Amino acid sequence: MRMLTFMVGAMLVVGCGDAAKPAKSADDARDTRTSTAVAQQKQTDESLREADHTPQAVTNMLGLDAQIVRLCNLHFDVAPTEEGAPRFDTDESALSNEDTQILAQVATCLTSGPLAGRDVKLVGRADSRGTNEYNMVLGEHRASTVGQFLMKQGVQSPHINETSRGELDARGTDETSMREDRRVDIMLGS
């Protein structure tokens, strides 16, 4: 009888071992998804801290932070180059079709992609021709044009910081090199 009692007790303990394991609940699944999202955001944040924020020439008119290109996995018809800079025509601030296609990809990344909710800084630039005041205003117009396009694509205005450097960093001395000074750089904000 003692042996039978011992065996029944042992079977109950062994049987309860499996029953003691809780079933995975919806909360557990949500916690797992949250942990995964936190880990992915941490990886993105670490990549940004180590980032090279050098603008690359992407199109005629846009310069994108190298980290934006990499983290957003942007696709271009023409590969970006690190030579020179994106360019506007003299006295122009209108976007080309190519620019709007790239900016649409940037906007998607900033609204629902790896950089969702991140701030961007738009820096409008001009060549050295014209007065300082004129070039500052022209740089503002260029940055504003890019900012307005991003907002139309869903990027919230508090995440967009527009500024102008005008001709302050211009290095061009002839038409070819001055063209490199006429641009909008898009960089990750802090």
C-alpha cells in the first residue's frame, strides 16, 4: 500500500510539472514583440551614434546624410557619390522629379521606417554670387521647399528643422565648383 501511495504521489508530481508551465498568453507575445522592437531601436540608435553624418551627393539638388541613406535603405536610379554636392540651378529652389522620388523614400523612412519619429535638419546653401542677405534667403527657400514636400508626405513639422547657411560655406570659384555649393543637405537631428 505504501508503495502504491508513493507511486500515485510521484505520478501527481510528475504530471503537475507540465501543468505548472503557464501557457503563452497574448501579453507574453506582446512583451516579446516589444522586446524585439526595443532591441531593433537600440541597434538603430547605436548605428546613429557611430554614424558618419557626411552628406552625400544624391541628386542635382539634395545631399543626404550617409546614415539616412544606409538606415533607410534608399534606392537611387543613379548611385550616390561622395564627390561634390547636390546642386540647384542658379536662383532656383524647385525640386526635380528625381528629387521628389528620393524625398518620398526619405519621408517613408521618417514616418514608418527605421527612423520613424526622428528629427531631420535641412540646411539650404547657395554659391557666393549675390549678396549675403540674398543668399541666406535663397538657402531658406531651398530648405523650405524640401521641408514642405516632407510634410506633404506625412513627416510632422516638429521633426523638421530648416536653416540656411547661404553662401557661408561656399567654396566654388567657377561655374562648375559653384554648382556644388547650391544644395540642401538633409541630416539627422540630435
